[in-house]
Amino acid sequence: MALRKIATQEDPILRRKARKVEKFDARLAQLLEDMAQTMYEANGVGLAAPQVSMLRRAVVIDTTEDRSGLLELVNPEIIEQDGEQEGPEGCLSVPDVQGFVKRPMHVKVRAQDRNGNWFEAEGEGLLARAFCHELAHLEGQLFTDIMEYEIVPEEEQEEE
Ligand code: NI
């Protein structure tokens, strides 16, 4: 496994649409493992392949506190969503920015695993938010595109 460099906001690769994964080979497995390691190292709850400069439809997510709930999603798509939640959201590619973002409360996705087998995964709250956030990266979208406002920390407000 190896850490990969996380692309930041200014990098145009984050604005491109990722391509479907067709080959379920050792390179894909390596990419997924590197992405997980990079996400954990950065203390993130999700990472999409374009964030490590790979335009492939692959994401990793782990919203558990003890970091035991790794999900690998290849060619993921949202098949159900309902409800609504509002709250702060951030991104490893947009360091130091938190925005107030509305998302569905409940999301069900369909995806392939690293061997190409289709499965479904379902999430509420933070996991539902992570599904939406990471899948948006595959379309070249960032949370800053849809945030209602930026959440400015209190210390910074006082300085002005
Ligand atoms: Ni992100």
C-alpha cells in the first residue's frame, strides 16, 4: 500500500467526469487500498478516485468512529433517496473550508466490489451524506458548488 497525493480545489482534474471501471484487476485493488490508506491517514470519512488524480468511478468510505467500516464502491449509483438533513460538510480536497449543505437523510446505493460483483449498501445520516458527497466527486462536483453558506469559525469572525 502507498499513500497517494490528494488533489486540491484548484486542480482541474477534480472538475472532470470519472470513467467507468471496466477492469477488475490487481491495479484496481491497489488503487482501492491506496485510497483507503490515504483517507485514514488524512482522517477523512471518504475519498473518491479523482481526488488522487485517477479518473475512475471508485470511492472508499468509512464513517465509523473506530475506523472498522471500510466500504469500497466501484461504479456506484444512487438507487433510492429520501428525507432531508442539513449540516456542516468538508472535503479533503478543500482544506479548511466547512460549508452548510443539505442532503437526503437516507440513501441506498448500488455498486460493484473490487471483483466486479454488484451489491447494495444503505446509509442514514453521515453515511448517506458521504455517499452523496463521494459520488458527486465522480461527476466533477464539489460540495462548495451546492453549499448554502460557508461556516466561518468563531475565532475568525472575532478577528474582523
Ligand atoms: Ni470530498
